[in-house]
Amino acid sequence: MHGNQRLPKGTFGYQTATYLVRRGNVWQYRRRVPTHLVERLATTEVRVSTKARDRTEAMRAAASISAALEAQWAKLSHPQPSASAACVDYKAALATADALGVTYRPAADIGASRLEDLLERVEKLAQPLHLLTRSSAASASTSALGGSPTPGCEIVSAVLGGAGKPELTLSTLVDAYQKLASDQTIGKSEKQLKQWKGKHQRAVDTLIARIGDKPLAEITRDDALDFRDWWISRIKDEGYTRNSANKNFGSLAGMMRTVDEAFRLNLSLPFKGVRIAGAKYTRRQAYDPDFVRQHFLAAPQIGGLNAEAADIVRMVALTGMRPSEIVALEARRIRLDDPIPHLQIRPDARQLKTGASERDMPLVGQALEIMCQHRDGFPRYRASADSFSAIANKCLYTAGLRPTRAHSVYSLRHSFKDRMIAIGTPERLQDELMGHTLKGMPYGNGSTLKHRAEWMAKIWS
């Protein structure tokens, strides 16, 4: 078939079979741009030198160029994908472009630039694949082609800007962010995942109620400052706390920063630095030691709590463990038959509060007696630590076991800390038993289980 022979009209108009024209001793690729894309690409024809003198080599180059152009034109001709799909496509295009050694630019930007810039990119696609790819990442995207000399859609999209920047709105922000921040969900339980997502969703929903479902690029600093002023009014008139407001601002700022960096959106980041000053940490009130001994450790009944819930409360006082750590215990983590009986606090189907929370807690005295009655743990509350705390605190309040509103089940953990200080427990050992991050450089292996058990036996003696 000769270079000037024509084919029937197809998707992109009348074309020659090979799009090749001889210019001197070298074959040139020439092809008309589809009419509906002429204005967007700012040119009516693509002209690229194949740099080949041999017609067979030129035809191979033409096949690669055609595949590249048609993939780009198809992308430009199709409707915009959903925000989620656009995010995936754009991230993939950025990664592939980097592997290919080119700077990713959206097709519209390439089309608006000099024609030479477009042709340089098209010429790059005319190279054999083993020369085109420079890394294992790029090569992997071509291996699925089974060694075909024609670049795949991923490579074409990366070089010619087929994946446009995702146009995210507030209503799509949480989904986009949480896909990017998936590393933060590792080890979280279903309950923890729900809480993590809910925190971000509440912040976005609250902002949408004030300014509408705006595109992220249209959210201004004035919007952020007006939102802060609205929160100040809520704090004054409705009793909300500064911490609630600042959590909203922090969630919005973090999400917008993450998607901006991932997708290179060049957002103004309007919530950066926005906060309401004066928020203070509310210190939990510890129980008096004698009150703990009389009403929690010696009492056969704790308010209206059932036996399982009452023993969880006692274990908080006796070990200083977090209520969530106690209710999550699985049978295999309750080591009653070991030389030194102990509990293993591990991230089993849930995420621990900190890395230091993973620890072994020796069982002595009353704590050992309680756990011998609960060798399988506390299955009734295992999946609902928050529900346990709410129920327990309500029962304690009804029974008059909360001297002030600041007292709660968690206050017993603070009482445990006070008792360690009172008996002179070394500070590092205090942190190890509480599951707190050690201060300074942690030298050595720390305390042994035997050493911990010796100090635990003194706390409530």
C-alpha cells in the first residue's frame, strides 16, 4: 500500500494508510488533527520526522506515533471521569512520566504550548520501548504488552498528558484524601476506621453547610477566616470548645495539603495556620487512693455494673491499663500459666494508641485473681470499648462513684500513676507500665517482667 493511499473515513477523519511522506532521504509522519480538537490543540496537522531512511523502520515508527496520537485524542474526546477515577489516573500518569524521564503536563497545557514541545513528546513515543523506558517502573507498564513495539495507554497518557488534574470538590475531598493516606489505617479495627473517617467527614460536612460544595481551587482565605469566626460564635453561644473547632481546622488543612501535594493542584491552602487560640488540655481528675480501695477494689459490687464490667473497672485501677486495652484482650494474650503470669498488649485487629503501648503487664495479687476468672478475656465488650466506657461512667455516676463530673473510669489510670509516684517507682518503669513513650534516648532493654511484677505488687499493698 503506497504512502498516499487513503482509507475510508474513520473516528478521526480521512487518513492515509501509513501517514508517511518522504522528505529528501527521510520519511516524515503527517496526519491531520480531528476537527473537534483543532481549537484545543491549536494546530491542524501533526508533522513528525521518523528519522528513518528505511521505509520498514519508518512504518514501525509511524505505528507507535499513531497509537500515541489516537490514545491522546480519545482521552480528549471522552467525558471527564469521576473524581475518584481521575485521581487514580492522574497519580498513575505522574509516576509513569517520572519513570520515563519526562515532566508530566496535562494535554491542554501541552496543546497550548509551542508546537515543537508537542512534537518532541510524540517523537519520544516513536522510539523503541527498550529505549523509551529507563526504569523498572516504566518497563513494568510495558511488559503487559507482550513485547509489542507500540507504547501502551499508560505510557501514552503519561507523555501526552491524557490524565487531567482531578477537579476535586469538598464532597470528594474525604474519599481522595483517605485513599492517599491509607498508610494511616494499617492495623485499625473496623471501629477505629469508622472513627478516623468520621472525623474527616464531619469537618467537611460542617464546612459545606457554611459555604456549599465548592471546588477546592475556589476555596479562599476569606472562606477559612469566616468559618473560624462562625466557630467562635458557636463557642460563645452554644458551649462548644476551642478543641472541637481546632480539630475541624486541622482536619481540613491536613486533607487539602495532602491532595494538593499528591496531585500538584497548586491550591492556596486557605486553612493553613487557622486556629482559635486559648485551647487548653483538660486534665483528668484522679481518684483518692482510699476511695479506690474502698469503693472499687474491696467492694463486692460496683454500682449497677454487671460482673464482667465491674472486673474491667477493677483491672484499670490495678494495672493502669487503658480500658480499650483490657476489653480487647484475646485468650492467647492472657498468659496465666507462664512462670510470671502476665497480659500481652498487642495490636490484634486494632491499632494501639502509640508504639509504646505494646507491652507486657505482669499479673499479681487481685489482678491475677480477676484474670483467672476471665481466661477468655471480656468478650461482651471486646468490639465496643467506647460503649463500655459510656455504660460504666453512667453507672458510676448513678451510684455516686464519681465525686465530680471530671472523674471517670479513665481516672483510675491516673490514680495508678499517682500510686507509682507515691511508692518511688523509677520514672522509666512508670512509662513502661503506662505504655508511654520514653523520654530521651532509650538505652538498654528496659525492665524485665520480674522487675515489673515486683513493683506492681507494691502499688496497692
